[in-house]
Amino acid sequence: MLKLRLINPNSPLTTITLPDIIQKMTMGRRALFMPVNLAICAAVTPSEYHIEIIDECVLDKPHVPRNDVDVVGMGAMTTQAKRAYALADEYRKLGVKVILGGIHPSALPDEALEHCDTVCMGDAEGTLPYALNDLAAGRPMKQKYNWRDYPSAPIATPRKDLLNPKDYLVFNPIQTTRGCPHSCSFCTTPAIFGRHFRQRSVESIVDEMKEAMETGSRFFIFSDDNFAGNHRWALELCDAITPLKIKWASQCDILISNNEKLLAAMRRSGCQGLILGLESPNPDTLTEARKNYVRAETYPPRIKTIQKHNISLWGAFIFGFDNDDWRNCQATVRFAHRAGLVMSCYPILTPYPGTVLFEEFKKQGRLLTEDWDKYNGATVVFQPKRMTVEQLRYAQMAAFCDFYRPRSAFARLKLWPLKKCSWLANIAIYRGLVYYYHKQRRPIPSFSDFHHKLEE
């Protein structure tokens, strides 16, 4: 049999936050999520191949390439690209064929081809089997396999038997949909996977969940960009999983608030929480982001509509749009407090390759670097308009620290009804932040520091 090694390259984020902090925040696990992309690649690999998965993010030492396989496949987000390229270069020196895929190689295939033999662009289900079949048949692989050039393939059920569940906080993420009908300027999803929204068969999802339940899993993450992009389909799935009596969480757009029948079905089926991509409560910022399908002033009533179904909400905001200064960032955190969000995150605006934003900033000469290691949501890689680079980075960390302070957690979560998982997550995140700044011998940042500087 031919031998295929699938590799998840290490992410610089693990060195930004420090591995020991990650383990403190994940109850001792080495990583948050298992690499579902590689598990899907394994599932669609032709039977002629023996498969091995190496997740560099859970290794004690970097992976050392060796020529004991016929072909290596790697998926890479932008922040993983440099490491993926370095591994690919080493493998090619050893005479091993290399296939690259994932978001970054799909966005910049010509750049990726400088380091590999073949790029699989877009869905692995519709590209990787063709590349591997060509190799197995002795035919030269094409340089590019674009999913748009091949018949549509269903979203595959991942092979999880090739990974160790003890390495991951979340070992059973379930991908149910792909694509997004919206066209936000900063998002890679419509750029790479298209605006055509695809759903996996309900039967295959239920089968995957039942198999995971046999090993004790009762809580699932639906790892989708927009779980409820198709309300009718989402209702069908909720009805199908209700008898399983499990708990789950996912991500979707705030338009879910339009459908209380679906919200009720989601809660009955075990939905505990949703991540909402809110970006900003500032209407001018939403316009700038081309988030035209919702108005910021409708956020509060929409959030209350979802919460009244006892579904907890995690707000995903972005700092650094041209309308943002540090006061807007502080106002965003205050909005998250008032809205009673159980959790919230504040990544820095990042112009990922393949997005409208990347092309605009490049044309304007505002990109400070194309060092892909820094395209991680924690580093400022462009010139902000109303803040300095240092102010934007400080505002991000002040937002995290202000939001997750114990006083904030008490105000948002309250003691009853007890939100056990939310409490544990809030405590773990704040513990990680305190540990980080103690180790750096620096005070915990706060927006009050901006006010003090103004007074000086």
C-alpha cells in the first residue's frame, strides 16, 4: 500500500499564549480542538493508502520530516502557512510528494506551489481523492485541483480513530454545514468555500454522534461558520437529534432571532449556547465591514429573543476597523456586559489573503507585513486609522481582562440559575490571563489606563 502522512502544522498562537497557559485554560489538554480537517481528509482517502495523522500542535517537540511515506498532505490556515511551507520544503528534499490544502493555500495557490507539488483548493472531499488517485495510478498529479472544477461531493464523516482523544479539550466537533450566504469583507469563508450554503445529510450527522456517544460523549460542538444558514434544514436536524438527549453548541448569525420556532427546537434538542459573529455594536463599523444583512440597533432585542429560550450567547467582536478608536473598543466591551453575554472574544482585525479586506489594504499600502505567522488575530499587521498599533493591541487585551474579571463574571452570569460550564470557562480564561501577566511581570491591562494617560 502507498503511505500517506497527514500533518497539522504547529500554529504560532501556541507560542504567543505559551503552551503552559493553554494547558491551564484547557484543564491540562494539549490543544482545544482536534484537527477535523485532517480527519475528513483521512475519510476521503482512497483505500490504496495507509494513513497516519500527526498533529504538531500536541507534540512536545517539532515534527522531523522523514522519507518513510510516499506522500504528505497538510492543511494550513494563514497563521500556519510558514510552518507548513518549511515542512513541505524538507519533505520535498527527501523526495516525498507534498500536497497542500486548506484556507491559505486555497487563497494563494501560486505561492503554495513554490513549496509543494500539488494544491487542493477548497473542499477536500472534491479534490483530494482525485489527486491521490492520480498518484496511485502512476499519473502525474496536477499542480492545482480546484473543487469548483469537479462534481459536488457531500461533507464527509471524519475518521477520528487516528487521533488520541486525551490530547484535546474538544474531541468531537461535528461539521454539519459549509459556506456562508453573506459577504462580509473580512471573512475567508465566502472567499474560499463560496456563498453557496451546503448541508451535510442529517442521517450521517446522527450516525456520527451516536458513534461518539458509545465512547461517553454527551456534549458536542457543531464546528460550522453558520449552523442556521438554512432554517428549514436546521429544524430538521434539531428534530432528529432531540431523542439523543445530548447537549451541543455552535456558531450562527444573529438572524436566528427571526425564527422562534427554530430557537425552541434548538433548545429542545440540547442547544446550550451559540457564538454570534457580532463584530461591533457600532452601525458605521458594520457598514464598513459590509455586514449589510443586519442593523446594529437591532442587536439588543435580537439577543434577548435568543436568551429567553435559555440559550447562552458568546459574542465575537473585532477590533481595528477604521471607525474604531479605543473608546469604541471600550464601548463594545460595555455592550457585551449589558447584553449579558456569557463569553466574548475580541480578535484584532486581520486582512487574510483571499478576502476583500486584504485586497483593499494591499492596494492602499496599509499592510505592515506579509509574515503569515503574524496573521493570527493577536498581532496588528496593518496600519490602523484611528489608533496606533500599540493602542490597538493594548485595547484588545484590556477588553479581555475587563470582560473576564470576577466582578464582571458575577454581574453577567449571576449565581442562579447556575451556568456551570460558563463559570468554568470564565474562571479558566481569567486564570490564564492573570498567569500570563504575572509571568511577564506586567500589570493586568484595563481601559482605565487610557483615561489615566489622558488625565496626565
